[in-house]
Amino acid sequence: GESVGLHLPTLSVQEGDNSIINCAYSNSASDYFIWYKQESGKGPQFIIDIRSNMDKRQGQRVTVLLNKTVKHLSLQIAATQPGDSAVYFCAESKEGSRLTFGEGTQLTVNP
Amino acid sequence: SAVISQKPSRDICQRGTSLTIQCQVDSQVTMMFWYRQQPGQSLTLIATANQGSEATYESGFVIDKFPISRPNLTFSTLTVSNMSPEDSSIYLCSVEGGTSDTDTQYFGPGTRLTVL
């Protein structure tokens, strides 16, 4: 599955498919970006981060892509599992200043 | 990453009353942050709390409404004063990571507040 548009609040995918969650950030001077996962009833959980001197970073089943030209950040989840169902937030900061959070995307994984 | 706990985990309060939320970290941290997350919304920073100094509040948040204490490097409290139903939210504390990832923030489980 793939999200449509830059501000889609919900994304529904089949178990086993790859998921792509997008985020448009606002400050062209931001140099640090984080993806968080928030499950129902819990606090945000750190997933992966990337600095502006990189355009791609991989973790376990997750990849973050950064396109500074269009101020776009994406989170790719490989082989999506039911446990991946959550709200995903991107966040940005500049030179260690406070984090600014995006609106969030609700990911639902269908069995 | 640090282990962060919050008390209470949830509460239901009457309007006009105040609630103090506690945040405890298992290691010493310089900066602690308090966020509000209204239902179905993203996170908004209320204030930054450094030990030994006054908290720094973001636009739209004032000390009289959200007084914060930071008595030591492992603990902070946020009080929601004179509550109204509009204060019903999740309140989250966070801390910055260790020396290798000082920009990364790690969050507590949150306090779910309902004001009647």
C-alpha cells in the first residue's frame, strides 16, 4: 500500500504489504528529523531518525527517506504486521531546538 | 534510552480543580519537556523544564495555568490549574537522549486527563 497525498490522515494496508507514510515539514532550516509510533493508550515511541546530511537511513524493517529539496520525509515499513497499527508522527528540529510535530497518520493493518 | 514513568496514568477531575502530574526518569537528564496532546491531535509543547531555573513556556501557555517544578535531574511536575473541559488531553513528559543522541526525545506513557 502507499499513502496518497502529503497529508493523508489514515492509511490502510494488508498484512505483509509495504507501507509508506509521508510527511511534509515546514522549516527548510530543520536539520534533524524523527519518526515516532504511538499505539493506543501509550506515549510516542522513537522509531528512527535522520539528519539533514543524509537522504536515507535504514533500521529494522523501516527506512526513512529525506528529500530536502521539497521538504518531504517518508517512513517505509517493510512487510507490515498487525503490530504496526498505530499513529505515526514525524517531528523536525533545527540545531537542537524544540521539536515540532506533524499531524500524524493512522496506519491500520488488515489481516 | 531513559525509562520514564508518569503518575497518575489517568484521572477524571471536576472543573475548577487542579491536578499535579509527576514525571520520573531513571537517569539524570538536563532537559525535560511537557507536551499536551488533545484528542485525535498531534503533540504541542507546553514548556521546557531545566533543573535550577524557571521553565520556559511556549506561546499560548502560561505559568499560572501550568506551573512546573524541576527540583532535581530526575523528576518534574506539571500542574494543570483551575481546570475546564478544554483541558481534557493527554499530558506527556519527555527527556532528551544521552550524549550520543542529545536531539532525540523519549516520551513517558502519558497522563490521560478528563475534566467534567
